[in-house]
Amino acid sequence: VINDLLDPTGQNLRVREDAQ
């Protein structure tokens, strides 16, 4: 969730979180 706030797109980070 924190990543979503850091990245305006959120999609890129979301994919990364899923992989992690």
C-alpha cells in the first residue's frame, strides 16, 4: 500500500509487489 502512495501509477509497483 505504501508503494502505491509513493508511485502515482501504482501499477508498476503493484506488479513488483505481486512478484515479491
